[in-house]
Amino acid sequence: MDPQRVFPLCNIGSSTLEFRTVHQPYIDRYIFAPAREAGREVKHMDIKAEPGVDVVGDLSDPAFLAELRKMEFRSLICSNLLEHVENRPPICESMLAMLPSGGLLFVTCPKDYPFHPDPIDTLFRPSVEELAALFPGTDLVEGEIVPGETFRDVLNSRPQGALKWFGRMMLPFLNPSSWKRQLGYWPYLSRPFSATCIILQKR
């Protein structure tokens, strides 16, 4: 897309710089580093005040939303956040309110992925149509369920993590609830994860 249509961009629920560059370094490597190197403006927004969060606030706060509008974003990215909130409709309304007519929304949610609380997981695993329906007054530019790697691929790329996970499976009596969550990854040793990805344009 023409960068003039995309930037300035707001990264909703960005988490911290450490999360984007150390825990999940591909986030910065493939999405934000290219934008940064091209001199494109990106603001990282989260509810927690931590290093790497440029804009701190709650999307349900009208005063904070008014401040976001003043920043004149042309697009936003909301990646794998909506399964972790219970009040999805008002959050989505706030995201729409940030953007002008013609603004773009890049939104993803897991489609086939185990339970992963952060701090909750509502198990929202939408289709393209269900995810797009959260944003009335938009047109679907593109939507797809994108397959990813298997949990076996993840473990093969992280030998220490693999040893830790298999060791954890051998000790169900230590924190059974945590063990049950980890057990949820077992089917994905052979089944790929997938995500629902959409691009919307505000009317």
C-alpha cells in the first residue's frame, strides 16, 4: 500500500520494547523495523507505562480517546489483542473513532490456537466475517485465515524450551492448572496454528 495511506500508524496493545524485540523479536524485525528504517511514524500504545510504550492509556477513557484523535493516525494495527478483552465492541468502536474516513485497520486474532491467558483468554477465535463484524462502518479490503507453524516447529527452534516443556509434562502434580494449560499445546505438535487476518477501510 502507498505509505501515505498507512502512516502515521498506531500499534494498539503494543506491549513493551522487550516483548517486541526479545520475547517475540519477529514483531520488530518484520513489521516495525522496516517502517522505522524508512522514516515512517509509528506510535506504540498500551495501558501499561513501560519502556517502548509511546502512548499510555485506556481506550475506554473518552479523554484518552480525544488525545488519540489529535494525533491524526491514518491507520492502526491491532494484533492478537481482542481475545484478551471481554468488552470487545466498545474497544473496537474506540479504535474506529481514532481514524478519519478512509483510515485503515490491520486486525488479527488467533483462529486455531490453544488457551493462553494474558491475563485472560476469552477463547474468541473468529472467522474473517466475525472479526470484520466488530467494526461496523468499514469495508473489508482483504481477509484470510493464515496458517502458521506447528508447536513442534517452535520446539525445534528452541531446544532449551523444548526440554523445559517436555519436563513440565512429566510433572502434572506441580501446579495442575498450569500443567493443564501447557497440555493444551499437545495437539499442535502436528497441527499448525492459524490466525484470522483482515484489512478494513473506514467509510
